[in-house]
Amino acid sequence: MLIETRQHRLALAICYESLQPDHVATSASLGADVYLASVAKHARGMDEAHASYATFARVHAMTILMANCVGPCDGDPNGGGGRSAAWLDSGARVAALDGTQENLLMLDTATLATSVLAPA
């Protein structure tokens, strides 16, 4: 599924599929330039996920935004590993939260500026 805006074609992905090379490649072949991944991953898998998203961004020249949960998840009280992040189409990670922050990471795709919005 793609969402088209005036400036971008956004591809949506969830946890498992977001780390499948064929899913990202299909999204790129459909013209997506931004890949939005919503995941629920444990801390132990986040280093590998970050490396994969950086590679996908570079290989497919896509901006990638990944949102992960923190706190209890999937029956594990330590659960979600957090570390939501954004990568530019060069593969460079421009921002990342830590493993405990309950914040919203935002990327302005026009200026490439990032900001963090904390809950009220």
C-alpha cells in the first residue's frame, strides 16, 4: 500500500515484513521514496534492525522511519527495545531515540531537520 502526498510516495510496513528485503524492494519499485515501519521489537534485535534499515535506505534511495515500542511487549515485561530512528536515502541515520524514551521522533523531509516531541 502506498500513500501519495504532493511531495512523497510513502510505503507502509509492519514488524516482520519491514525487515524482508523483497518487501522494501517492491515498495521502491512502486515508486515509494519514504518507507514507514511500525515494529514491536525487543532490545536484542535492534542493532540488527538498525543495520538492515540503513542498508535498505542506501540500496533503494529511500528515507526510512522506524517506530518501535518501549516497555512491556509481547508478554515480556522488559519488552520493546525502543530506539525509533530515521535514515536518509544515503543510509545515514539522522536521529534515534534511546531504548526507554516514550517520545515521538519527527523528520522534516524538506529540511531534513529532526525533532523530538515528548508526551505532555
